[in-house]
Amino acid sequence: MSTLNRAFGKVSRGVLSVGLCCASTLHAQERAEPSTEGTLEEIVVSAQRRVENAQDVPIALVAFTAEDAAKLGAVDPQTLATAVPGLNFDRVPTASTPFLRGVGTPGSTIGNEPSVAFYVDDVYVPNGTAGAFEFNNIEGIEVLRGPQGTTFGRNATGGVIHVHTRDPSDEPTLDAAVSYGNFDTIGGQVYGSAGLSDTVAVNLAAYGRDQREGWGRNIITGTETFLQEGWGARTKLLWKPSDATSVTLNVNVERLKGDIGQPARVRPGTFTRSGFSPDAAGADFYDGTTNTDNYGEREFEQASAKIRHEMSWGTLQSISAYAYAKFLQVTQDNDGSPTNFFNAIDYPQGQSSQSQELQLFSPADSSMTWLVGAFYFHDNSYFDGRFTGLALGPAGTGGIYGRSKTNSLSAYAQATKEIVSKTNLTLGVRYTEDRRDFEGNWHLGTTRSPTGKDDDSWGDFTGRVAVDYKFTDDLMAYAAYNRGFKSGIFNIAGVALGSPTPLPPPVDPEHLDAYTLGFKSQLLDGSMRLNAEAFYYDYKNIQVFNITPTGTQLLNGGAATIKGIDVDIAYAPIASLTFTLGLEYLDGEYDTFENGPAFFPQPPNEPVPVPSGCDFTAYPTATGPTAQRPCDLGGNDTIQTPPWSVSLGVDYEMPTAIGPLSLAVAYSHRDDYFAEPDNTYTTQQPKTDNVNASLTWSAASGMYDVRLWGQNLTDEKSFSYIAQTTNGGTRYAPRAPRTYGVTVGVHF
């Protein structure tokens, strides 16, 4: 088992999904020896691609163990977001799209990699389709705030989410759990590990989940809405031919189908095409108003091989990976109304990618820690949309096709050295070169456009400079500069239907220069941890996603300034009680954003003045539910930037004669924010206050446990996804309502 996994394993042997009581730091207490004194154990992370104490890393991060996460019985990355201030996770039909400190990728089209990069066991996952959080083989999760443009690098403009899974063990192990929850939801997880020989061990993790009752119903067709079922299996084989060499093979397969994350109606208080009002028709928040039922299927497969060899002068590591993702939209009503105005019918989009990374690390006893590496990435993505409806005119049917190929090469190096007593200097640099080839066409009825082709390439340097000073063993302060880069991209779903020039132009790369100042401290004889970081982002050429009548559009949205502060506190007054608090203040504003897309609901649902930055004076009129006009959006709030977000957790364990009883409660608050840069009220995410909780009994032997859990106990109504379109108005998909249930686990 690797050093990192051993460290996580000290405190996590539970069933992991994601979402937790610990809001801002890792609750990592050794439970083997009872004690009345509160102590927070050391947190180890791989934030700089090497194992080290989190308190020594000059990066703002949040780390979680499986044990604490399991206490809330969550299986959704959006629940992870409630535990990390500043992290938003939007759930859309094809994927989950994370935003961190207001930085992320709003479009979910396959091939458009997220700005918050996702890794599993050091392997880059190029899309958000993976359901990694549902497995029970996870050792820990790290959320790295801010651009990680050096050692991670691949489009990590906003940050990194890194999931670590358990290594196989020679000792036979079996963990299993079954659960039942409201909405007639059944689930199960199993994890097993065993040694096959003196040098080979293997494990297997699997899950299945079936929600058989919907959150609402489609008032037009009468069917239930927002159901989902899925399963996954992951196996890892570890071979250690010698003490110096290890080979780790990973295979992961997942399947998911349902309509969670798919918009089924327009926002309450607004209208669809031809003035249809879901509210007047009696639709609830979780109901649909479409003439066809939304339904999709998602596939994800990944295989990787990690080879690590230790030498006296360094450690060489190779990481090879292949990933395949496919999303098949069987049916989707794109206008949210009973009229067949613009519907998608049976269209797939898919992605296959290969990556190869080579890394050379300094030896453990080196006075200067260093890392050099190279990364190759190849991606082949396609979109094949087929549509029907009145919006297509006499033809009645149409479609667009797009395919993009990416080849990326990068090289990087980073080193940390003590330059004077107690003062470390970290320098890092990375160069990335991306080339993308694009082709696409469209058809209306029997008319087809020629296939257009285009290509472009982008390259740039990113890097990191950090200085940290140790005032004492328990107090470290740091200042850092980081530069993030996301390359230019063609939008494979942006082929302009009916246009004589079908191919959209690519968007330019976006850059983020981050300036941070922070400290990390241990107080009260190790029973309290207090960390804070202030940050200032200079964000340029922001890539923005816009939905038009003929397709989707990517454009550069000028520049923005984002600034704020994060504070993370953990306090264990006694061994059985831990409090955690995380809070973030965030202020984001577009400095310049000329000719930005602004949407005006039709008919207007309340008096809406024309913004001063628009080049017209009268409120626009249109036959559809929404009119779009270009406006100067400079001065508007950046999207996905709640001014205040707070996470508060309490974890209390009480011994009893029949085994320990553990109570975990997590509260989170998010201020309201906008999902679109025009800041129209229709896409304003409401202020939310969310409570998750669990009560767990564990047998004294540790072989059995029973957990009662609940999520969104306040039954807050908020949006998992919301966007404006000229064809469909302001459509949304809801986040889950109040859910609760019981999980029974066995551990051998």
C-alpha cells in the first residue's frame, strides 16, 4: 500500500460516497487508543504530486477521509460541494461541471474539458461523466483551490479535485453495505481485497443504485420525472516484483441512465414558447411540462497502468491511461413546452482519450525536493445531434455533426529549496502545446451542407512561485503566484444549423493569474487547526457558453477580477468531539465584456429596465419566450460566485455498552448568485441553507454498523442546472429534494 493510502487508511475504513460533516479540514483522528484529550492528527496530501503534511504545503486545500464522508450516506458530487465553501457542482445531462472560487467551465459538451481538473489516483479524467464518488474503495479526497498550472496543469485553471482509492492488501478484506431510502431507492456497495501471491494483490469495488420513484411527474405525459439507475465496478491489481518497483493496474466501468440533471420545465414565474405557463398549468417545482419525456444513457470506461521504480538518486514513475465516455440522449424536449417546437431525438456524443505521463522525483533524503515531468494527451470527441420540431421549418427534421481531435504535449518542473533558515522557495514552470482539428456539417430534411474543416494550435507557459516561512513548527505563512491556462477550443456542438458557413470559430485560450497570501497553524496543543488564504485573480479571455437558435456557441467574455478569502477551522476539544468551520467571501466582477449575450424574457414577467450597456432603448419584443441582444456586460457579477458560503460540521462519538454511537451534522449556506453573465433575475440561484445529518451505531467488534442518514433536511429548492435559450426560455433541472434512508454495513 502506498504511503499516501496508508496515511488515509489510518482513519478510514468506512463506506465512502461523498458529502460530509467536515466542512473545511480533514478529520483525521486515530481511534485505536481511547483518549479524553482532543488531538487533530497529521493530514497527508499529494497536492504537489508528492506525499507531505498538508500544513507544510503553501496551497489552500480541503481534504476528506472516507470515514467522515460515509457518515452522511451521500452519493453525489453536489453534496461534496456543500462541504467545501466556494465549490459549486452543477449537474447537467452529460456530466457534472465544477466551479471553484468562481472559475469553471459552464458548457458540458463532451470535448470541452472542465477548468477544475479531475484526477483519480494521479490519472487525469477528461470529462465529468465518471461516478467516482459512489464507490466504497476511496481512501480520501483532496480539493485544491486555485490554478494548478504546473504539476497538474491540464486545464486546471480553477483547481483540482483528486480522488485516492484504496490499494489492494495482502490481508483478505471484505466490506459490504446495502441501503434503502425514500423515493423507493435501493443501493448496494461491496469491496473486497486479497493477496494472490507474495508479490501480487487485487481488489474489487462495485456499486449499484436504483431510484424507482421520481421526484415529480410530467403533467403533459403523466410519467414520473427525475429517476435514475446505475452501476459500476472498479478493480485494481498491485504487483511488487521488488521493494523498489511497483506496478498498479486499474480498470473502471460504469453505466447510468435516467433523467436527473435534464431540464424538464422553465423556471417558476416565467413562460415558454407561445406564452405557456407551467405555473398556471399546475406544475410543481419538480414537475415537467414537455410533450416528450427526457431520457438519457451514459457510459464511462477507464483503464490505467502506473509503474513506479525507486533508485538511490530519484524515483521514476510512468502513468498510462485510456478513457472512453459516451452519452446517448434518447429523447429530450429542448423547449420545455407541450408544443413540439424543438426536440432532440436519439443523438449520441462521445469521447475517447489516451494519456501518458512520465515523472522523475527527487530522493526522499534530498535537501531540495524536485519533480520533472512530461505529459501527452490525445482526445477524439464527437457530437451527432438530431432534432425535430416546428423550429426547423418545412423540413421538420435536422441535425448537426461535429468532431474534434486534440493532441497535447507539455513538460514541467518544480523544485522547493530552503533558501535561508525556515524559509522555502518554490519555483515551477510548465509549457503546454495543444493542437485541435475540427470538422462538421449540418442537414435540414434532405439538404446537407458540405463538411467544413478547420484546425488551430495554442501554446503557453504557466508556472508557480511561492515563498513560505516557518515562524514555529505550528505556524507557517506563505505568499504565492500561480498562472493557469486553458487552451483554445472548437465547440463540436456549435455547428450553425442552416448557415452557409457551418463551422464556428474557435475561442482563444483563457488565462488566470492568481496572487495568494495565507497561513497555516496548529493551536491549543494540536487540538485546533486554523488556516486562511486571501486571493486575487486576474482572469482574461474567459470562455463563455451561449445557447442560440441554431446551436450552442463558445465565445470569449473579456476579463474579470475575482478576489476573496477562505478560512478553515477544525477543533477537537475532546477526543470524541470535533467541530469544523469553513467560510469563503467571494467578489467577482467582469471588468470588460463587450457584446455579451443578454436575454430578455418574453413576455416580461416584471418590469425590466434595459441595461445601459445595450445598444437599444426599448425592451425587445419577440414571438418566442426569450429575446437575445448583445450588451456590454462589464461591471456585472461573474457567474457562479456566491458572495458568502459557509460550511459548519459537528462530529460526536459516544461509547455505549453495545458499541459506539456517532452523530454527524453538517450545515451549509450559499448566498444567491447568477448562472449567466447578463445577471438576469431568471437565472439567479436562490440563497440556500442546507442540513445533512447521520446517526451511526457500530458494533463493538467493528464488524457491523447501521447508519440513519438524511440530506437536504431543510428541503431547499435550488437548481442543479439553469440556462437561458432563445428556443426554450429559462429551463432548469432541480437539485434533489429531502432524501433520507438507512444503510447497513458489514466489515470482515
